[in-house]
Amino acid sequence: MDSIRPKKSLGQNFLNDKNVILKIVDYFSAQSNSPLLEIGPGMGALTQHLISESTCFVAVEFDEQAVQYLQKKFPENQYPDFRLIHSDIRKIDLQQVFADCLSNDMKINVIGNIPYNISSDIIFYLIKNRNIINSAQLMLQKEVAERLCAKPDSKTYGITTVAVNLVGECEYLFDVSPKSFFPSPKVTSAVIRINFNRELPEAEFNSIMKIVKAAFNQRRKQLRNSLKSYLNQYTGNKASEFINYFEITSSKFFDKRPENLNLNEFKELYKELQIFVDEKQKK
């Protein structure tokens, strides 16, 4: 099996530009001393350059044909530190898979040319596993990459932007032309890096994200309107009472739209909302 045919149903576009491959590896190599996880290795374009970088390298591939190809290309007897798992990455228990590699506070570095049709799922999967991940260098559709690394007051700033920034920092590295793939996708791609360097308890993250999602689900509206449903749900239909109270004590949020709030302001809004919700639920 010299090669495999990309499957449109899986959103497969295999990277075959050697210069881009080496550029991706160069950006990643400085961080590759710890355990490595590759998502969607495909035909191993990146794998072959990384396989000697770590004594604990795990690649997760969903496509059975690609798995068979990689097993022949990287046989276990020649690459004992490389483990290939045939599965959907979203179903993998990373803590269990890397149990033998995460001693002494070691964390995983992630790399992957991930399927564009499930990119949001994978981003939130990585966020969920952030306690054992140091960084993730990913190739995504450019539009998604711009959204993840967006700044407040921009049209691309949204739910996933805030989610990533609550737990880390997003770096936009470089664009990748459609001509660098086979078959060529209809969109430009981009490589980003997410450094998971901000600690936030899971319960607080989930609570803040409920507010963020409620706000951005009606992103054209001011927060006094877009958050009414959220507030009514948790305060027994007392949203108007809260908004009136809040506008008396501080008017810095409710005349704004969600894309106008930076990370610290979303945290501050969460704390104010939580205090009010807690008080109303006690009564």
C-alpha cells in the first residue's frame, strides 16, 4: 500500500507540501520534549519527522485504511516508543492513554491537521483535558483559526474565542495554501498554537461559558436583552429585577454587545451574576 485515497466523508485533505511540513515541525520542535499526541496523522507526513522526538508518542487516527497504512510505515518493532490508536479522538481517555508518561508533572504537547468538520468538538475536547496538556499546535480552516485568536470588538470574536482564552492563549502562526494539500480544499488553512497556561476550575469554566453562550446566541443584541433568558432560568423570571439592580450599581456591561467584552469583563460579569443568582435562590 503506497498511498491511500482521501475520503471526502471524513473531510480528509492530506498535506503533501514538504516546505509546509518542515515549517510546521520547526514551530513544534522546540516544544516536543514531553509526551506527544498527534491527532489525525493520515499518511504520516508530520509523524515521520516527529517519531524520534519523544519516548512517548501517541497518534490517534479514525480512518481504518490510514491506520493500516501507518502500521506498515511505522512498524512496532522499529518504533517501540510510538503507539497508534484506531479511534475517534473525542472518545479517547487521554489520562489513561498517557498514564505511564505523565510522571513528574509532565504534560502532553498536541499536534494535528484536524478535520475541519469537527474542529470545534476537538477544541472543546482539548479544553476539557487541559490539566494534562501543555500546548496544542493545530492546522484548521483559516476562518476558524481567526475566530479562535480573535480580539474583542471584532466580528470573529465569539464563543470559542472566549472559551480558549479562559484557559490559555492563542497564537496565530501562519497560513497554508490549498495547493499544499491533496486534494486541494476550497479554503485556506492556518496553523495556530494554544498554550494552556491559565488555571480555571472546571465548574467555574462551565458557569462562565453558560453566560457566554447565552450572550453570543443573540450577539446582535445588547446584554440587557440577550441575557434575559439566562437570568430568568436561574432567578425565577426575575431578570428585569437584576438588570435594574445592576444598572444602578454599574452600567459598564448591559449597554454593550458580547463581542465588546474582554476576558476579564466576562469574568467580572459572571461574578456579579452569580452573587445575584445565589441571593435569589436562597429566598
